[in-house]
Amino acid sequence: MPVAPPAYASATGAVTITTAGVIATVRFARPDRRVNPLSPALLHDLADAARHLARRPDISVAILTGSDTAFCGGFDLKDDGVAALAEASDEALAELVARAGGEAVEAWTSTPPVTIAAVEGYALGGGLVMALSCDFRVARSGALFGLPEIDRGITPGWGCLPRLVAAIGLQPARRMAILGERLTAEQAAPLGLVDRIADGATPALDLARAMAAELAVKPATPLRMNKRMLNASAIAPLTPASLVDVDQFTGSARGAAFRTERARFAGG
């Protein structure tokens, strides 16, 4: 008798998982926030969703998508939990953000199904890192990718910079991280940051589903094995740099520039 797959429940209610055959679609959406930002609780939910997929041998492909208007505009500086921690201590806030984000990114990187990020609107800061944690990225024409952290008085965390360099090369990553350049989907594609682009009338999710259908007919075991080997070749060597990135993130999060920017966002 077939064993029923494990159930998934989102603690925040912002993450849903739907399945169609061997394809799962994971959507995280906060309709109350225009750019669909990440919070510590939402990051925990995203990590749990990836771990749920890891317990689903019936799932070969997983799509990660945000709201209909934005994949993710980054970390939510207006989140109530963030504000409370900031009042308590910058150290506690930095530790929480670094831990929650790092766990979500690692869970999505290592989950066995092949993953596709479907990007609408913005993939900024933490949103960009979540997209980088997926094996493929598709985006609607005009979608924007960027790292606003430099102007917020903080460094990118969650292993972002090593992953970005691995994806697009050193100089383009420098321009994004230090100059703050943003890339449209059309500019990102030649660099390898975007694999396929949907025209303006086609949702990114539709294009991601078409790619998922291509992958779904391939044998599941080689899919998973190839993913593991590619990650071991490209991402595992970046671990030392990712550990340094944690120190840099927590250090910059305790700085005066970030405190000023956080207060400005919280009051805006």
C-alpha cells in the first residue's frame, strides 16, 4: 500500500506547496507588502519547505516563486520581530538574521529535487540569494536583480557573494556588490544569472513550469546525482568564503551606518 507523503504546514501561512505529478511549486507571498520581503519567520518556513521536499522521493523538480508582482525585495527591516531585537541588541539581531537566512539558503541548495526560481519584479538582497540557491532561474522580461546592501551600511550575507561570483564571475559581481549596479533579466542572462526569460505577457511561473516539464521526464536518480556533483564542484569549495561572510555580515550589522538606515526604513 502506498505511503502517503508527509504533510507540510507553514507556521506563518505565507508559504504554500502544491504538487502536480513529480513537480512541486513552493510559493512564498506576503500580500500586505509590495516587494514581498523576507522576515526571520518566513525564512524558517522556507527552510522547512526545502526540508519537506527532501523527504519527498516522489518529487523530482521544485519551483520556488514569490508573489505575482515580486519574487523578493530583500530582508524586511520593518518586521516587528526585527524591531524588537534591534531594541534589545544589534548582536542578537545580526545573529538571528545570519542564522535564519543561512539555514534557508543552505536548505534550498541541498534539497534533492532540481530547483527553479521563477522571478517576477525584484530579486534584491536576500531575495537574490534565495534565487541563487536554486539550480536554475527564469525571469519575466524587465525583472531586476541587485544588492542594495552597500547603500544600507551592511554587507550581503548568507553566502551571497561567493555564490554570485560562482554564477556570474568576479567583475560583474564586483559591480553589483560595490557599485550597487542592478541588472535586468536581459542583462543578467548573458552572465548566467538568468537561464530563460519570459516575454512581458508571460508570467515567469509559466516559463518555470515549462522548464520543470522538460526536467520531469528525465530519470529522477541521475537528476539528483548530477545536482549533487555539480554543487560539490561549484559550491562546496566556497565554504571558507561563506564563513568569512558571516563575520562580515554580523560586524557590519552592528555598525552605525546600518543602525541609521534601519531606523530610517522603520520610520518610513
